[in-house]
Amino acid sequence: MKLDDDFKNNARQIGVFITVPFVLAVPPVIGWLIGSALDRYFHTAPILMYSFLAFGFLAGFREFYRIIKKYGDES
């Protein structure tokens, strides 16, 4: 039973480590796309693009912190 629990724990950690790059990369890209679309619609040059890009970075780092906090305490 100990071996099975270790395998599950290792599989969970690998899954978390695989998701971390996506958590850091996807929100800024989505923010950039939304900001660019809104800039074209409202004719506001790069203002909304930079704003949504910054929000995307903040959201990505916030989620990264939550993941590290959650799974760092289990180790």
C-alpha cells in the first residue's frame, strides 16, 4: 500500500508541475488578445492591450502562488 500511495503522490506532483507553465503563459496571452480586440473596437491604441496584458500577468502569478501554496504545504 505504501508504494501505491507514493505513486499517487508522485503522479499528482508531476501533474502540478506540468500545469505551472500553462498557468503562467496562457493568462497574459488571453489578456493581450482581449485588449487588442477592445483597442480595435474603441480605437484606443495600445492602452487596453497593455492593461489587459498586465491583468493577465497578475492573474497568472496569483494562480501560480495559489498552486505553490496548496501543494507546497502537502510535501
